[in-house]
Amino acid sequence: PAATLVLIATAVAAFAFFAQPRAVSVAWDAFWAFFFGANWNFAAKGTDSFQQDAAVSPLQHFWSLSVEEQFYFVWPWLLLGLLVLAARMVGRVRVRTIAGIAMALIVVASFSWALAQSIASPGTAYFSTFTRAWELGIGALLAIASPWFERIPQLIRIVLAYCGMAGIAASMFLIDPATTW
């Protein structure tokens, strides 16, 4: 409901403050965002998120929500299919293992596609569900693997937590505007 209110208010404000062609464009952006297709809309338009002198849609930030919702729509159905597959298998294969293998394959394929598209079509790579699925897939893999994390000794967990914080701190000094990713 909050996102719908933002979309409606933004579309109305666009007609109040922008010239008609731009207002109509914002209204279409709101339409696509409402149906969680903003990322594909911006990719089709050839939107360049890093172009500083171009007029940017006030709804451009909805692209990431669209990617998330597309992932959250497909992933449960994929899991359901995997459950059916596991139930029909002759041997006792754990559903968690099947889900982990499936998501690992999706992550590798998506990341590989992201690398290829980043060179061939950076705009599409930025907005595409297929080039972004690996990021959400890593989270799914962590959720799948969560029972195994309980087996890690407490001392090692603490060391890993500090290593993670050190990585975040190091990124502030190692990543600069010249860094590709």
C-alpha cells in the first residue's frame, strides 16, 4: 500500500510539475513499477543510471523492488517443483540438498551472465532480473545452509564476524570510482 501511494502521488505530481511528455513517461514508469516490471521498462528505455546530466525518472529506484519481487515470485514455485521432484525420487535425497544445488546453479549462471552483459550491454546488465538473480540467490543459499552454520564453533563464528567487518571497512578504502564493480 505504501508503494502504491508513492506511485500514485508521483504520477499526479508529475502532471502538475512536468511538461506533458515527461509526465506521461513518469505515469508509464508508475504503471510498470506497480506491476513489478520497472527494471525491464528502464532497460527497454536504455536508461543509464550513471548519466548525471540526463533527466532521471522519479520512480527509477523501483527497479530494485521489481527485481526482488520477480525473484520472490519465481523462487517459491521453483522450490515447490523441487519438492515434487524430491518426493518422486527413488532414493532418500534431502530437499535442502536439491534446493542448494538448484540455487547454486542459478547463482553461477546468473553471475556468469552478469559478467558477460556488463561488457556487452551495461544498461541491461544493471536492470535485468537475470543478471541480478545471483545477488538474491546468495541470500537463498545462506538460508538453505543455515542449519550447517549452527555446527560452526562459537570462536570461529566470532572470527568470521570480525573478518566480515574488516572486509566492509577495507572496502571503504579499496573501492573507488575507477573500480568497475
